[in-house]
Amino acid sequence: MRIEVKGRHMEVTDDLREAVAKRFARVGRQVSEHAQLEIELSEEQNPSIPDRYVASATLHLKGVTLRAQEASPEMLHSIHEIAEDVRRQVKRHRELRRKRSRTRRLVARYRGREA
């Protein structure tokens, strides 16, 4: 999986890149190596907003795009939350694909016996 980390209104440090890579390593094992993950880290400029660190993730898979966005007072917490959201979405997507292929195989087997 290819990971691209961008920053808006803030500089993306090596520590943040490492945190993103560490958090999304689990997701990377479940998807294709051709999948592309775009992470956008931003900081709200308004000081009255308590959850000022926003992290957005877009995972491009074959045939589907998964998105997640989280905001919190700390950037690392936002990264952790979007990693969990994307992991949950990938798991659900994989289960749906497995059910679909199992159903198709069963229907093909059933039709083959009747014919």
C-alpha cells in the first residue's frame, strides 16, 4: 500500500509520517499493494474550536473508495481514530466481497446440478 501524507496549515514532520505508517500497517496487510492511501493532516486556525487537529483519510481500492475524517485536541489521537475507522471499513468491505463470491459459487453449483 502506498501512503501519501499531506499537511494543510501545518508542517508534516517525520514523526507524524512514522505515526501514520505505524497505525496503517495493519490495514496495509489487508489490502493490495496497489492500494493508495491519502492522509491529510490539518489544523483549524480558529482558537475557539476545541478539536482543532483534523485528520482525513482516503483509501483508493479496486472499485471502491473508503473515506474517514476525525478531529480531536491532539493530532496523534486523530490519526489513531481514522486508522480505526478505515480498518473497520476495510474489514466490512472484505466480508461483503467474501459473501458475494461464496453466494456466486453456491448458485453456480446449484444450477449445475439442476441442468
